[in-house]
Amino acid sequence: MLPEYIALARGCISFSAVLNVLAILVAISSFAKWQIRRITGALVTSIFIFFIALFVLVAMAVYTSETPGMVNANSWGYAWSFFLGWIALVFLIGAGICLCFDHCNSATNYENL
């Protein structure tokens, strides 16, 4: 039986992986420059990415707060995947911000070009 914090972290990371697949599909479809009123592919992808970042943040914060005894003065404690999770969070937030800028700067018609 897994501890509850491990099950929560696993669930959040699994759900963020599913959302990531959806975000990739929307991002690929946004190359067709589709638009529904003011909603573009970049905006939908950035919303997906911010939700992915939220779930990764919850998973990493819960795991970090529940396992403080793993790190002591004589060992590294956490493995490479722990640090990769925090780095991925930073890149997810950066990608979401860049996609929001892309949505704000996208031309709505050819006259703006």
C-alpha cells in the first residue's frame, strides 16, 4: 500500500501527462492558424500548459513537503527525477507565458500584417 502523498503525486503527474498529450495535439493543430472569435490555438495551448504546470507544482510540493527526512548533510537524498520535475515546472511556466504573448501578438486578419 502506497502512502497517500505518493498516490497524490502519481495522480497529479499522470493527469498532467494526459493534459500534455492534449496540449501537443492542440499545438500541432494551431499551425493551421485556426481561430474561433478571439480564441486561437496558442491561447488554448497556453491554458493547457498552465494547468499542467499547476498539477506538476502540486505533485512536487506535496512530495517535497512529505519527504524532508530524505535529505541530510551526508547524502544527496533526492534522485535526478526530483530535480527534473522542478526544472520542468520552470520551463512549463515559461512556455505558457510565451504562448500567451504569441496569442496577444497574433494578427486577427491580413490587414494587421
